[in-house]
Amino acid sequence: MKSTRKWTLLTVLFLLLSLFIVACGGATTEEEPVADDTASTDDTADEAMDSEEAMDEEPAMDEEEMMAFEPTSIAAPDCDYGGKISSIEAVDELTVVFNLCKPDPAFLAKIAFTPFGIQPAEYIAATGGTGDILEAPIGTGPYMVDEWVRGDSVIYKRFDDYWGTPAIAETAVLRWSAEGAARLLELQAGTVDMITNVSPDDFEAVESDPNLQLLPSTNPNVLYLAMTNTFEPFDNLQVRQAIAMGIDRQRIVDNFYPAGSTVADYFTPCSIPNGCGGEVWYDFNPEAARELLAEAGYPDGFETSIYYRDVFRGYLPEPGLVAVEFQTQLRENLGIEAEVVVMESGAFIDESTSGRLDGFYLLGWGADYPHVTNFLDFHFGAENPQFGNAHPEIYELLLEAGTIGDLETAAPLYEQANNAIRELVPMVPIAHGASADAALASLGNAYVPPFGATSFALLDPGKDTLVFMQNAEPISLFCADETDGESLRPCQQVVETLLNYQTDSGATEPALATECTGNADSTVWTCNLREGVLFHDGSHFDANDVVASWAAGIDASNPYHVGNTGAFQYYSYLWDALMNDTSAEE
């Protein structure tokens, strides 16, 4: 039980006990004098007090035992399963200990990420980890979900019992539009206060409009052309290398990206430490590419598809136009005929990240936290089926590097990993895109953080309602089982994590935990939780809620490990594997 009920029940028992004592003659002031002159009234009072204490002690102990916090925990049978998490234990109401199988110097950066947010243990159990929790999460954040109007908006109400600084606007509304031009028109009309991802062609228009403000984003990102090596002809290394040489990436950046964007010489942007070690990517060389295709048995190219979702992102502006550009280049440079296929966003994410798309597809990545593991471990780890069969030449290096805290010591391993990615071509990195959001000039505190999403609570629209417009509708609001930024942003307004990212630097700072400290080798992390935090349903936040939220995501044997897709990809990839996962054995 949560402590809100504990004190009420103790108070009732105390009153009943007091009435019982009075009924049994507990008061001594009106008693007849005792026959024995040696027995004073003080002695009688002492005896009465002793009697009361005797009656009071046993019920109080029983109640204390009954209502005491019962800590929970989850654990893997051992560390042979390959993941980083050995166990998570609630030591007491305000202390959680994470025991790791191997060091993880990026632990603090990871646990601040939205998918590792905390919801009430009772709500997770009541929903079974699916159903209502997908659309109506219960968190501790400054806003709570009032209504999700499918196809139109998500409406939030300010949470007046928030533990921190309350949201400025009483109501926040999240809307969406896939077209950059449509979002800008709404902003210019004043029907929204802030929009994401201004189209490259509209940067100048926003900057020259005194009623608007352009908000450049410094979030590191990458667009890549992906293939899955379990489908022919992408199982052929020479084919993949030919494609790496046969795409004019500079032409794509020049024609479709705003100023400040760059061709991706490495998968990870160079602003991330150890992101750019090793050899740079292949130069554009269509002649050598066609020779490789011929050697692989495809002198006349082949037929395939290019899949994409019509969602404008910082790493992929105007996705339909860029998809057609790839179609043109594949035909002209390599003789490959590729049909362009647009997919619904949720289905595209599910099919692509599960490795089920037979063809090329356009996908990208914006940094979730400032560490190279966020880019490389997620995409090229042993557990990720996205590009087909994972390459041990890559993931074994990443596993070793991911346990080293010192950047210089880890650098040679990341250099080798980048070289292996270049050699094996699981995908082709295309661009690191410059991007910007925009807002009304009157919107106070408007900002774009380098990591995570803009917090609606900090924005001051000068009125009761804030309207924010993003690129697409959320897939679900149970973000333990989502990877899409259009879902993570609305989740972040409601469900909080143990730590936050600072709005300017991206460094971590206290949130639901006042601090998390590691032992000498970063294998044991102890998090001290904030006292007095309430969930939106009025229940008190405690350590068991942390265990329950993490258990639903990382423990494949947990009955609430259901979610939207059931993949829980961030838990699987960022912690190397799901604990108690028997799916590979079936």
C-alpha cells in the first residue's frame, strides 16, 4: 500500500483504542481510595499507564508490520544472458539499487531518457501493461493527459500537485501536420505557438518575420539508406559496397538540406565524442560501383523498393522528394529500378526496425543522450534485427568499448568499430542535417534542447492555453515500448525519469531521483529518490514504482511486458538484452 492510506488507518485505530481504554476504566481520577496506605494514587496511575501501554503495544506492532513497505526487486538468473542489468532492487521506499553485470559509464545518461520513465506499479498491473496505458499514461510530470482526440490532438491539463515548478500554461495542446509548409502557415496565422522542423526553404522567411523566431536545433542526427541482409541481393557484401559508392550524397545535401548540414563521413556525428574515428566513408564513384555490381552478378542492376514514411524530421526534410532523388540516383548510377513506397508511420517503424522490409528504406536518428553508445550500440548491437544478421566484427568491439569510461582508452575500439561498419556496409550514412523549430515572437522561454524534447511546462504563451505542433501523431503514449520521436515528445510532458537532461548542455540533473551514485567500477548504481512526489492519480511515488516500471520494460518474463509492439527496443538494445528472454529458445 502507498503511504496515503497508512496514516489514515493508524489514526482510526488510535481513536478506537482510546475509546476502548476509557470504557474499560482507564481513567483513575474518580476511583475510591485504596485500602493499602502504601499504594499511592501515583502508583495506581502508573499501573493504569502500564496497562494502557500493554494494550497499545501489540496492535501498534501488528499494524506497523502489516503496513510496512515491502520492497520488490527483479533479477536475471545470472549474467550469462548477455545483458547489462543483473538486478534492480527497492532497498526502502526512497532507495533503488541497480546492479549491473558489467560497467556502463553511460548509465546516468541512459536513465534520463524518456522510455525509462516511471509510472505507478498499481496502474501498470491494473492495465496489464497495455490497453489504457497506451493512451493515458499516469506520471508525475507537470502535465497530465486530459484527452487524446485521435487524428486531431492530445490535450493536457496542468498538474497542480506537481513536486517542482508548475507549468506556466493551464492547458497544453499537441497537434501535428506532416507538411512543413502547413505547420508554418498555422504559426503565421497564430493558431499555434510553436512548430517543429521548419522546411529548409522557409528558414529565411521565418528569420525575416518580426512576429516569429527561428530556434536552431543542435541535436546530433543522421539520415541513412538502410538494407536488410536477410533479403537478396542485400546479403551480398559487394552489392552493399557498390551502393555505398553509387550514391552522390553531396548532391542530396546540397539540394534538400538547409545550410549547416553536412555529408555523413561516419554514422555518428563528430559532435559526439569518439563518433568520428577511423576511415571516412566511400567517395562517390559510380564506375567502381557498377564494376562491383557486375562482379556480384548484377551487371544490369536489379529491381527493388524504397520505403519511407511521410514524416518530416531534422535528419530527413521533405521525405517524399528525397525518396524520389534516391530512386533517380539508383537508376542512373547503378541501373537499379526501385519503386517508391510510402508507409504509415507506425507500421513503417515496426516493419523496418524488425528487419522485415525487403528493399531499401529511409530512416534516421536523432541523439537521445550524449554518448556514442546511443548511435552505435542501438543500431549495430547483437540484438538488433534491423539490418538483418548482426555482425560480430562490429558488436563485439562495441560490447568491449561500452564498458570503458575513459574516452581516450575507448577511442581505438570505436575506431575499429567504425572501420568495420564501413567495410561491411549494413547501411549507407547520408547526412547530418541542420534543422530548426520556430515559434511566435511572443512565446516566452522558447527553446530547443540538444537532447530530449522541449518541455511544454517551461513555455509561456501569455495565455491559458499553449498549442504546439509537431510532424506526426504519436503511435502510443506508453514510451517504454516506443522509439519514435513523435511519441517520445508527448510522453515526456507526463512521465518523468530518475534524471533529466539540462535544457542547454544535455548534462544530467536530478528529477525523480535527487542523486544516483556509482561504485568504483560503475557496476552498482544507487539512486536516492525524491520524497513527497505524487502521481497524477494521487498515489505516492516510491521505489517499488521504479522497479515495476523497469520490470515491465526489461524483464521479458514479466506479465506486464506487453506494450504496443512488445519489442521494448530501447530496453533491449541499450542494456544489451532483455533479462529472462526465452524467445530465442522457442
